[in-house]
Amino acid sequence: MDKKTSLKNVKKYPINGTKYTIAISSAKGGVGKSTFATNFALALKSLNCNVGILDADIYGPSLPKMMCLNEKPKAENGKNLIPIEQYGIQCMSIGFLVDEETPMIWRGPMVTSAIKTFAQKVLWKDLDFIIVDMPPGTGDTQLTFSQDIKLDGVIIVSTPQEVALLDVKRGIKMFDKLNVPILGLVDNMSFFESADGEKHKIFGEDGVEKVANDFKKKFLGKIPISIDLRISADEGKPLVEKDLNHKISKNFIEIAKKIKVSFP
Ligand code: ADP
């Protein structure tokens, strides 16, 4: 069987209790994927959607910190996990299974089985959207995940510098090959606006938008470098939750509106 045929024929599992599954992916770590995932989830909630977040970033789970989740999830009947609700969002993280400072050195089969457990054994309740914070990269973990879980779409987050964009192109090709619809690309850390109003394009200019155009994908918008966004992430209260009217929160809400209209 050639590779193309085998990818198409794999059985994909839907996530129970949810209407639509949207993955947030980045080709590289540290580009703001989790920051985007949490704020985007809260932006969708502000548009009256029921939302959950599944933190599947095996190698750097950040949901417990970014959403200030201190308790571990409870299990029902000793087998099904009950998500923890925070800021009106149902949350589950692979980070609950390890302590904060333990590095993840799981091998392929362990990753696959953890993901399947998450997909099938969490009691998500009446969700319109589940946002899946994917591990970064285009390696085996990403591939396995996209093959096992029925994804309704993926949003790719990147910073605009050349070295990140190369990996974004790889990511686009991978999702296209796996028949996962790419909902669009987001340019994070696009620029820094100093007090005098000048925009400093620290990582280059319009790189993500250009890649989106080249590959005929939607460009969803820019998120500037923001101290408030970073502080709120560290505090465990995403900016959209902390201040819905903040200039940067509005960027997330605009992107959420663009995504919501694609799902009736
Ligand atoms: P990833 O999930 O891609 O590894 P994170 O979301 O954890 O990246 O972000 C990495 C760091 O960058 C975090 O400290 C986060 O607060 C910060 N960060 C992300 N996006 C921005 C932004 N637009 N402005 C300022 N800091 C940001």
C-alpha cells in the first residue's frame, strides 16, 4: 500500500460530546500556539459558544499554567476523566498526568495511547467547539494525532521570521496530505508598537500572510507582541478573560468570528 492510500484509509475517532474539533498547530515551539489557543477559546466563548480545550502538547503542556488549573481532574467510575471547568471553559491537559518539572520523553506508542485516551475517555459536555493545542512540529506525533482524531480543521500559528516560515510550509503540506482542512494562518508577534505609536517589525514583515497567499490559504490576522498578553498568560488568566475590551483581545475576537461563521 502506498503512503497516500494508507493515510486516507485510517479510521479517525471523533471526540465525544463535541460538535466541532479545531486543532491549533505550529511548526515550531515557542511561537505562541498555547497563548493563541487559550485566548481564542475564550474569544469563541464570548461569542456564546460552549468551548473546551484539550492540551495535547505532550512535550510542553501549558494549559494548567495558562488557565491556572491547580486541581487534578477526577475520574468517574475509575475510568472516564471529568474536565475541569475554568472561566467557563472545559479543560483537560496531558500536563495533569505529569508534574510540572518532569520532562516528557515518551516514545511513539505511548503518545498514541495517551491521545486515544484523551479523545475517548474524557466526559466533555455539550461543546460546540473543542480546541486542541497540538504538539509543535511535523513529526510522528503530529502525524499520529491527525490520523487518529477526526479534526474539522486546523489553525496554524507562526511568527513571521524566515526560519519559522519554512516549517509552516511543511505543516501546510502535511495537513493537506492528511486531508485536514486548514482554516487559516495566524501571524503572532507581528510587531511591537512603542509608546510613540511606531510599529517595530522585530521578526520581519507580513511573512505569514505571504505564505498563506502562496498556498491559497486564508490569512486570519495578526497578533502584535504585547506585554499585557504575556503577563496575563503567566498569571493564569488569559487576556481575553481578564479584559475583553483590550485592543489585543479584539484581535482574538475578530479571528474567532471568522472561524465561527464557517461552522453552522
Ligand atoms: P507555544 O505554545 O508555541 O510553545 P506559548 O504560547 O507558550 O508558545 O508562548 C511562548 C511565550 O511567548 C510565552 O511566554 C507567552 O506568554 C509569550 N507570547 C506568546 N505570544 C505573545 C505575544 N503576542 N506577545 C507577547 N508575548 C507572547
